[in-house]
Amino acid sequence: MSGDSDCTRTSPSAGSPSDNELLPDRPKYVCSLSPDLITKAREELQEKPEWRLRDVQALRDMVCKDYPALGTCLDDAFLLRFLRARKFDYDRALQLLENYYTCRRSWPEVFNNLKPSAIKPVLESGFVTVLPRLDPEGRHIVCIRPDRWTPSNYPITENIRAIYLTLEKLIQSEETQVNGIVILADYKGVSLSKASHFGPFVAKKVIGILQDGFPIRIKAVNIINEPRIFKGIFAIIKPFLKEKIANRFFLHGCDLNSLHQNIPPVILPEEYGGTSGKLDISAWNELLLASEEDFLHDFSQLVLPCDSSPHDMLVSGDADEKQCDDSLRGMKPQLYYCY
């Protein structure tokens, strides 16, 4: 990804060179999808290989016309992520792309200095990792374990940074762009004090990013070992969820057989009744940390466009935070009741 947009560098006038002469060379896109995934993308995402580059060019033209100062990468492979995430609907893909940058620019606590080495303590804690094997649908399993987080060590935003970088790494794969991902969240040992850190303000921002500000398809969210307090946590989350996403939540409690109906034991670690050995976080941590230079290049030049204003943001600022803080105060009695 590049921090400079082709749009901002091309403003031809009379007697100037042609657009093609001014535009920098972009990497030539080469499809890495298997024949089966090409078929799946055609059926599920409305992606037609014979029209793929035409569709990318159409989105590129819309970005240059509607958001010339966005500062986005315009490479074929990058824009394809957004087209696939919105089933090649140009308008929705364009809105997703704009939201993607708006979210990152409007939450500096999460997106400033965002690189793997900066969240190394989170990775070493095992709060988030990716299981080594894909599920039968070819999807990565992102495993999140809130019990591995000690609030006194670092704020909750560090966990969000680690999840975001994990998703950024996964979405580089065309297979993931087509197949999507599955989330496995283990809420074992989550206390009331820990749950209170995830109030409506944080919940709204995180869900806003995952639903409307990131080009990834979340196909299922499996919750395991959730305590009674999770009813209060879900009550905070649910108002912000679209119905389609809410219907993809599966609460298994301590029933591993129920979990295995969604995720086969053969790809699960022993901790979740699986047969793939102990949960090992080292391989994913090494992979993510080895991507440091890529992320430094991707995130280093994000500058808020001068024509942006707070009310344009997908997730607004101080007023929204105050409203959500008020909501949290009203929600605390419910959390205590569930606990």
C-alpha cells in the first residue's frame, strides 16, 4: 500500500503530458486464486475474471473523482479487496474504502505507530493468534482469548491494535478475501472488572471498523466458555451489529461438542477438544513480526485530508464518546446483575 495517491499527483493541464505519462508504474496484478476459488468468487462475489480489471479501473476512477485527496493506494490488488468485500458493487466498495481510511484517521490511540513490534507484548500474551490449519471452507480461524490480558499492563486499545494488524496480514491473501475468516473467542475467566473496559464507546468503534471499515468477510463468531456476564457484554455489542452479523454469533458455553459442529476437532488445539496438539502462538507471532517493514510502509503516511470534518467521520469524536460513556453508566447495573 502506498501513502500517496495517484490522483493527487496527476492534475494535467493544457499542454501537459498525458495521464499515462504522469502515473507511476503500478504492480501488474496476477491472480493467485485456484480454479475452484475463481468459481466461488464468481458465484458468491459476482467476480467475473474477464471483467476484473475493468471493475478495478472503474473503482479507481471513482476514487480519483470523488476522493482525490484520500491518499490511498490504487494498485489493482489493493482495490480488489474492497470490490470483493462488497460483491463488486462499485458504490459500496468506494464507501468501504473511504470508511477504511476514516476509521484509521479518527482513532489515533489505535492507529498511531501501528506496527507489529509496537504490540509485541499483546502477541506474547497470546491474546490473539491464528490457528495453523484452515477450516473445511478454506477459512483462517482467528483465536481471541481475553483472559490473557492484564489491564494493568496496557490499555484495551493495544488489544484492538493487535487484532487489526492480524486482520491486515490475513487480508493480503486472495484466498482470505474470497473465503473470509472465522473468529473463535474464549471468554474463560473474564471478570466484571475486565468486561467494564469494553464499554459502548469502544464497542461502537470496533464494530464500526469490522462491519463498515475493513475489507474482510467475517463468516462466523464462535464464543466459548462465556460466563454469565457475557449477557451484559453482548447487550453492549448487539445494538451496533447488523442483523446479518448478529446471526453469525454462536454461543457454545462450555459445550465443546457444540463448538465442534462449527469447527472440526481436527483443526482445533487440545485446549478446545481438538486433535492438532497444544495451542502454539509462536508461528503466527513470528510471521506477523516479520512483516514489520510492510506495515511501516502501509501506515506511515496517513494524513487527515484538510477538507474532512468531525461530522464526516464514520465514528465521531468527543460528543459520541460522552454519549457512550453515559450509556455505559446505564449499562453497569446490568453487568452487575449478570455477574
